[in-house]
Amino acid sequence: MDYNKMYSSSEEYRRDELIKKIEHAVNKLTLEELEALHYDMITKNYINEWNM
């Protein structure tokens, strides 16, 4: 993707594109990698275990 085009697009479009890329990458992770990512996100308060 042309990054100049990406950043001249609407914020919502840019957000959607980044989410798609992240979802694609996450789908390729092993269970151990997902667990490590989960732990990291909890410790940084991106995920709150008690509200899930």
C-alpha cells in the first residue's frame, strides 16, 4: 500500500487497514506466541481480564 495515500485517507479507513494487518499477523501466531502477547497486553492494561 502507498503510505502517502494511506495517511491522506480518512482516519476511519486508516484504522480499518491497520486492524486488518494486525488481525492477519495475529492469525499466524502460535499458541505460545498468543499467550505471550496476551500477557504483554494485560500488563500494559490494553486488556482488562475482569471486564471480559
